[in-house]
Amino acid sequence: MVGPENNTIVIFGASGDLTHRKLIPALYHLYANKMLPTDFAILGVSRTAFSDASFRDKLKKSLIENEKIDTERLDEFCNHLYYVAINTSNSAEYVTLKDKLNELEQKHETAGNTVYYLSTPPSLYGVIPECLAQVNLNDESHGWKNLIVEKPFGYDLESAQSLDLQIHACFKEHQIYRIDHYLGKETVQNLLVMRFSNAMFEPLWNYRYIDHVEITSAEFLGVEERGGYYDGAGAVRDMFQNHLLQVLAMVGMEPPSVINADSIRDEAVKVMQCFRPLSEEDLNKNLVLGQYTESMVRGKQLPGYREEHGVSEDSRTETYVGLKMFIDNWRWAGVPFYVRTGKRLPTRVTEVVIHFKNTPHPVFGVNAPENKLIIRIQPDEGILLSFGLKQPGAGFEAKEVSMDFHYEDLQETNMLTAYERLILDCMKGDATLFARTDAVEACWQFVQPILNYKQNPEHLFGYAAGTWGPLEADQLLHDDNRKWRFPCKNLTNTDYCEL
């Protein structure tokens, strides 16, 4: 594997939670596994006053407490950590940053190559690129300059378009990496390999053989300490618009002509542009928005959403989204996609379920079991195939059996976490797993009618914490004589799962 070139990783918002909880551990593990460049620097930037030494001590303590570390490798890694305190909204102070980068370039031979990671509030996503541009820190005449932008990329269609123009005024599209950690998960990427490299799946991957598709992303936790942020976002913006529509695109896309960033992202955008627009009738019949209420679960009192810290006592923010939607193209004509996500559901799980059509004339077994392909993204990552075999005894009654594969069985494989994979890809200039501007806009265009619709207070249903969402969500499938799968923590077929 070809490693990345020497570079400096600049983390804006370096004193924040994401940096010490995700980014620094990801960079440490890459270093420990010898996947970072020969030489590199990590430069933390924020308003909080730290020296290089105090910044290193803070992160070192966090790594020791939370990660499995090698003491010698950790000391070596920390020697690459630096810090500069500036007001990130004030372009005049970026001269200090420029001087520090010049110093690190000489010390670590980075040749001017730089990754800028915006681990900041969304309000700074447009400001920081403008400040960088004012002191020519976006200029690629001396080393490449890549910009990683965290989600949410915009608050709605209009703000996403405005932010896009603001960033593009300072950085070119090939420099912009819009990160979605779901796309960094090994199982999400394996969707493409499984589909397109196996003759047993790809010929069946269309409306002729597939009855419907489920995509579930459930969270066991509530909003925790993110109530203030979440109350202004909701499940549609936080999960549905980005994570789930990106996964859906990978399920539905056509095979790329070649394996590279442009070709793969071209196909993802094509399928997004085929999402059937949501009419008023669709919104009334095929969309369910819910909010969790307090509930007693196994002797523990779980608070309702409105009782969470930072949440308004009369909040109408949705914590659950269930939608029946369609892809209007040749491959998926008439196949419904049932997509749901929510907080305070019975377990933490993300999976895709492909429901194949029943055999037209089941001679062997009148009640032949349904064929299902379950692709588990998290946890217990793996794939489960469900089909029918003869039940022991007289006659030809069929019973459901399963074959499963778990990624943990590949013990010789070092699986990268999502952030490790995506940061490494950005250093290599590989944008395959990052959202492109046309994909972001296509998702916002599809979601905008939902954002308009949810302003009506009548369009919100309650569900008890620890259940699978509002009863109205079950009706989305019951009307078609179908029902949701109830996934548990382990990759198994179950009738129900609870906390």
C-alpha cells in the first residue's frame, strides 16, 4: 500500500470533544500501525490558550485513559503534536498560523502539504476557508491543500447552496472533502464489493427479484448532552439527510465503469437524482415523524425528549423519521424503500435488509419462507442470508435457515475505524468516500419538502422510549402487507428486540 506524502494536519477546534474523542485517537492508531507518512505534524488550532507542551499533556492523558496504547509509540507520536491559539474568526490572526506552518514545514519536511480539518461549529465552515484564503493558505502552488468539512453541510437547501458558494470562492472542488463517517465504515464500502463482484447477487439486484428494501439506523441513547444542538437539528438533518441517503445511494447505484473517486461518485449522484420527489400526498401517507416520551424500561425510568438537558419544554423536534420512498429508474421501478432512524429505540444498530420476492409457485412448501439478505453496518458487522430448507420429518414443509458471516472472524485483518480510513484517504487525495457538492445538493433537494412539512405541529407522533417508534410507522408497511424487521445487537433473525 502506497503511503501518504509528508504533510501537516491542522485541526481547527482542537480543544473540542471531537478532537480528543475521535480525531487524535484515529491519528494515533494510524501512527501505531505505521500508516502515517514518514514525517508529519499535527497542529491544533482554537481560541483556548495552550502551549505545545500543555496540549500534548492533555491529549496524552486522554489517550492513556481511553485507548489501548504503546507507551514508547505514544511518546513518539506526541512529539508531532503542536498548538497555536488564535481567534479563528479573525483573518488578521491567521498570519500567526502561517508562520507556525512555515516553521513546521522546515522541521518535518512537509513540502507545504496541508490538511485543514474543520472540527468546529457549522457557523465557522465558511469563515475559516475565507480567512485561510486571505493569507494564501489555500494556494496549491507550494504543496497540496485539502479541506475536511464535518457535517452538517448546511441547515437546508438554501443554506447548503450558500455555504457551497462561500467555500468554493476559496477552495476548488478537488480540495474539499465533506466527511460522512458512515461512508468510512468497512461494511458500507463492502456493499459495493458484495454487489458488483458476485454473480449470485448482481443479476438479482433489481425490481424483477427484489420486493422491497429496509434501511434502519437505530440508536439506544437519547440526545445525552447534545440537547441544545439536536433541538435545532432533529433526526431529518442529523441522520436522514446525510448518512441514510448516502447508504441508500450505495444500495441503489449502478456499477461504476472504473474504481476511482469520480466514477463511483458519479453513479451515487445519478441514483440520488432519481429519488422520487415527495409530493404533499407522499408526505401525508408515507412519512412518519416521532418524538420519544418518558418510559419505564426494565426498572429504569428513561426521560422523555422534552425532559432532556438543553431541550425546550414544548419542543416539536423529531427524534424519529420513517419514510417510504422510491427510486424512479429502470433498475428500481416500483420497489419501495423503507427508511427509518431514531433515538431511544430498543438497541443501537444500522443495517440494510434486501427482501427478495417470493417464488411464484412454491411447490415445495406452501408457506415458503422469505429470502432476505441482511447487511449489518454496526454493531456485530457482517452479512446474513436467510432462505428455506426442508423441515425434518415427512413431507416437504420448508423452514427458514440462515448463513452468516461476521467481520470479526477475519482475525488477520486490521480494520480501520471510519475516521482513520477517511483521514488517511484525504492525505492520499482519494475522495471516493467523501460527498461531492452535487450529491449534497441532491440530498437537500429531496429532503427540503420534509423540512417544510414538519413545521406543522400536527405532524409529530409520540413513542415510548425503548420501543421501535410510533405505531404509525408500522402502518407504512402494514398497508402493503409487510412488516419491519426487529434487529437486535447480534446479527440474528428475531421476532422482537427490547432494551
